[in-house]
Amino acid sequence: MVTSVLPRVESLASSGIQAIPKEYVRPQEELNSIGNVFEEEKKEEGPQVPTIDLRDIDSEDELINRVKIAGKQFFDLSVEEKEKYANDQASGKIQGYGSKLANNASGQLEWEDYFFHLVYPEDKRDLSIWPKTPSDYVEATAEYGRQLRGLATKIFSVLSLGLGLEEGRLEKEVGGLEELLLQMKINYYPICPQPELALGVEAHTDISALTFILHNMVPGLQLFYQGKWVTAKCVPNSIIMHVGDTIEILSNGKYKSILHRGLVNKEKVRISWAVFCEPPKEKIILKPLPEVVSEKEPALFPPRTFAQHIQHKLFKKTQDALASK
């Protein structure tokens, strides 16, 4: 049997093409808001992403640098070498090296390749698909996963207190120490000959409870706030954190899952390391907590498992794409 495989975006970018394939060109309504990311990052007016100093809580700058170096060295390998770690989305093997498959309804592709794998809990990892090169990849990434898990506990505590709940409540609701999954996705955005026509990642909210993001100091992340796209500034030694759908559901909308996207550029490769903190797919029913629901503020979300929430989003995305055709 012969199957056709789309070329990796990195291969397209290095082939010398001057125009991107039509599958990567965004719809006109999106093109109107795509600007030069380096110019966007310089803007000082309007809302900015707040920076919170957590130095007294955790300081792991050296570890962060190791994670970045290891991830970059993996993507510096040839495409042929990286293909040894290729995933197979059609058969359900989602961990490994890959590129975004087109949404069947829209046919749109994103200007990125990635490497995706579970990093915590340690007993649920599949180290056989982790990169063997560079040699520091496994040790640095595993330690980063452990440190992030501790940071997640602290963030959940703060968010719980903000809702008037006991400190450990939100963490318990998303699976606790045993069941909360940390999934890492290293996003590799090659140089794009027509960045004004493409997106590295299309606009979306994360299904996770929390998402933590590292970057290689190349701008690209944009957040939708008060009707406008706000470009996150590249702050040295920082971790970007945002709330995902799971916490929005549990808090009954008091904490918002932020709509965001990724721009690309024609000057510099951008790499980001996103870690999604996710509840187990079937074991927990996600619904607004009773403490945040009242007669004046009824539940905004129906009860669903995490798996059902994922399917609901995919179905809605397909319907929206069909409606826009």
C-alpha cells in the first residue's frame, strides 16, 4: 500500500520556495490581523502580558537553558534523523515527531513541525520514543517535568484561594499527584518566505488546566484580549503560564481560557516548549464546582469527561469550518 506523506515544514522552508503552498495560506478574515511580529513586539501602547517574579518560589534558570539547548539540538538534526521518531496520528500514535495534519473540513495547515511526548508522571512515560540525541535530552527534560509539576501545585493553590476554596481543591479536581498528566510539545517554526500569509499555530484555547511555555527569545505568541491581538514580549529566563479550558470549566468562567495563536517570520527560527497539565481522559467529570455556582451564576458548562470535552471542541471546529466555506 502506498500512502502520501506531506513534507515536513522544515523541508519546505529549506527548499528555497518563494511562495508558500496554498494549504498554508490563511483565510482573508485572518490575514487582515497578521502583521510583522518584530514590529508588533516593540509596541508599548495598549495591554501587555504581566510578568510575575517567582524567584523566591523556584529558580531553575540553568535547567531551563539545558532544556532549550537539548530541544534545539534535536531539531538541528537532519529531517531524516528526526523521522526515526515520527508519530503516526492515523493509528493513534500521537507521541513523537510530527507536523499538523489538515483539518478535514478546512484543509488548513500550520507552519510548524513538533515533537510531542508525556513527561510526567514518570511511571506513565514512554522513554523509548524520547530522543537519544542529544545525550542530555532525557535527563534535562525529565528534571524539568519534575520541577514544573511542583510549580503547578503552587499555581493551583493560588488559583484555588482566588476562588475562596481550600488550597488543594483545584489540584484534586484535575487528578492530583497521581493522575495529572504533563504533556510536552516542542514547537519548531521554520523561517517562512511569506509570514504575512501564514500562522505557526492557528487561534485556539488550550484544553489543559494550565499551560507552561518556554521560548527561544524569538517573538510569535499572541493573545486575544479586548478585541485585539496582543504580542507577548520575550522576557529573558521567563516561563509563560496561562489557564486552559479545564480551569475555566471548574471555575465556571471566573478564570478564562485565553485565545492565542503563533505568528511566524522570515528572519529567525522560533522554538517554543509548551507543557500542558491535563486531567485523565475518562476518570474525572469536569463541571463547575458547586462553590462557584449559584442561582445568580448558574453553571455555564455541562458535565463532560476530559475526552468528551476534546471531542466537543473537535466537532465544533469542524462545524465552524464547514459553515465558513
